[in-house]
Amino acid sequence: MSFFYSYLYRALAVFSLMLFLFSCSGYNRQASSYYSRLKNGNYEKAAKALEDNKLLKKKRNQLLYLLEKGKVYHLLEQYDSSNSYFNEADHLMEEAGTSAKDILLGSLINPMMQTYQGEDFEKYLVHYYKTLNYLQLGEPDEAMVEARRISLRRYAQEDKSGNKNRYSDDAFSFILQGMIYEKNADINNAFIAYRNAADIYIKNNGSYYGIKIPAQLKKDVLRTAYLNGFTDESGRYEKLFNLTFEGVEKPDGGELVLFWENGSAPVKQQQDIYFTLFKDAAGGFFFTDAGGLYNVPFDFSSGYNRDNIKLTSLRSFRVALPRYEAQPLYYSSAILQLPDSDFTLEPAESINALAFSTLQERSLKELSSVLTRMAIKKLTEAAIRPEEKKETDSKKEKNRKDTREAIAFGLQLFNFASEKADTRNWQSLPHTIYYARIPLKKGLNEITLMVQGPSSKKIRFNINGTGELQIRNICTMK
């Protein structure tokens, strides 16, 4: 082979190696400066690191950038700025669609190059943070708008999934919705929201995505049914909950609902699996891995002609897939302490469980798409690669074959190096959200949140009892 082609091979190899090493660096590592500062409570420095991060400033990552900006400004207690970013993120998610450009980038390179559109549970949690922000800003009417939009989000998710076995409802969001209606003295809609949340748990045998039905939710369903005079509903849920409702007097100072956001959401990492393509007796094409765990059909909706498939070109190829890696919890439980009583916080939403489960729910469809994309790349390599040289080939013909061989080799290296899983997600979300509802006295209430783990920590704060329902949140990311 001529010096030119030898040089070309080496150049392509070096280029592909550089690309491969870069591709091994997942999203979490490339944004580690921001996340490490956030977890250490250095919110100002985290906001600066977020601004300096070139990856998050790319257009395809605009939604992630806005979600992280909204969260860090929420933690900085700059609620107006936080909602400005969350509103923009909300708009992007409402308008999201898969463009021809995204499809092309995902097919030719990898899904990491596509526009990030957000996980389904992330869309619900935008409403959660916007609601908290509006309440802190003293804008209950705007919080009510968010409460209503939770129902609209539910309808949109149901239409999108079209599958009763996939995540579409979010019980926690309905609990939040009920609280907002109740805060605004709309007890009828509060009951409907609490009932919707309870029904999700009941339909799923008392547990939903890692969370057992909270005892507080049972009380809220029965209490709002009683306040509305819905005796039939009250009796029905007493039987379902195996619980007898005992009327309680409204505390003079009102009540506080405290949400405790504990830990960090799981991180997406890349896993590499090797597949082969085979043809069954009926003429169908399927992908399988070495361990025999997968048997995935070739997706011919991609437009590829089955007559062009040559099995000898697909003996083995690497596929990069996303997987979640849970982040360990430092604190495992918490107690709200008043001068005369203690209240245990209950888990209300496990973002950790949601992340693992929702990825698993869509894995077969996504795996088929990824495998088909890689197979087409491999088949393209084979189509470019020339037949072996013959003794009778002219010098010109040999040069032409060398060129095709170099191009095929370069394409092979590029495809190998560019194969990359989409490891993006909204990582500043908590691992789990807990909550408790406690009575307040009129005037100043001194409250302590005791978080417990290998060591305990006391977070003290004051609430002025006004006779109304108040909603707050505290975040511990350690």
C-alpha cells in the first residue's frame, strides 16, 4: 500500500481514538464542576459553573440548561428568576417535537447529538418547583394555575404513552394539586385531587413506583370527603383504607406541609453490549447478545430494505446504551420536631425509582431503534469496502480499491468512536421527596427538621402561624 494510504489509515485511527476517548466522557463528567458545587451547597459557585459549561450552553441542551438554572435559583431563594427559567423550560417541553434534523443526527452519529426533550417525570416536577416558587412569592393565583396544569399534563402523558402499563399519572403531583386547591379554599377540587392520587395507589396494589400510599394521603381523602359532605365516598374509602375517620379541629395557627428533598437523582452512565444479527426460519431478522438476554427485531420502519441485509457483515458490533446508577443516600429518615410533639416524614415521590422504571419501560423500543441504527452503519461500511484485489487488477483499479478501503476503514473507526449513549438527565433533582403535615399555633412557631443518617443534622426554621395552610420545602443533597 502506498505511503499516502498508510498515512491516511494512521490519521483516521488517531482521529477516531480521540473521538472515542471524548465519547467515553459522559454528560455527568462533563458537568461535574456544576454538580459537585451544587451538592456541597455552594449555590453561587454552582450558578457560575453552570454559566461556564459549554456543553450545557449548546442549543441541543437548552432544556437541561433551563431546568438546572431554575433549580439553582430556587435553591438561592431567587424565586422570580427561578420561575423565569422554569417557564421557559415549560414552554420548550410543551412545544417539543422530533425534527428531521434530530432524526438524522441520531441516525448518523448518536442520540446525544439530538435535542434533549426531558423525561416524563421531569415534566411533572417542573410544576412542583413552579408552585413552590409562586407560593414563596405570595402569588397563590399563579400557584392555582400550576395546580390545574397538572391535570392537563396528565392528559398529555396518557395520550403520549397509550399504554396503561407505562408511566403517565403522577400520584405525588395530585397530592400537591390537592394541597393547592385546599390552600385556596376549593375543598371540592382538593378532594378530587387527593382521590385521584389515592386511586393510583389502589389500582397498583398500594404501591406506585417505589412509594407506598402515604398515611397522610389517606387522612386527606377522608377529611376532604367529610368537609364536602360526601358520606358515601367517605364510607367507601374508610373500607378501602381500613381506617375510621375521626374529625379533627383546625389548628388555630393553621398547618404546615413540609417537603424534604433528600439526596440526588440517579446518574445516567453508558454500558456497552455486543450484538449479532440473525435470520430466523420465518425470514425475520433479530438481534441477540452473547448472553442471550435480548432478542430484538430489526426495525424496518427505518426504511431499510431487507434484501440489502448481509448477515456476514453483522457478526458482532458494539452498541452503547444508557443505564442509571443510583446515588447513595447519606440521610435515610427525618423527623419534624415541635416543642411538644414529633412528626415522621413519609416518602411521597421516588425520583430514583421513577428513573429506573421509566427507562426500563421504554427500553425495548429504544433498543430496537439503536440496534437498527448501528446495523445500518455496519451495512454501509460493508457496501463501501471493495472486494479483494486480484493479480490482474490495474494500478488505477488498485488505487481505486485502496481509496474505498480507506474510506470504509475510516467509516468503521468513526462509527465505533461516535457510538455513544444519551446520558443526559436533570441530575439536580432529589433522590426522594418526603413530606409531613403538622399543626401550627398562632404566631411564631419554632420548628426543627432532624435528618438522620450516619450522623444527624438539625435544620431549624421559624414559621408564623396565620391560620392558613402553608407549604415549604427543604433540600439536602449530601
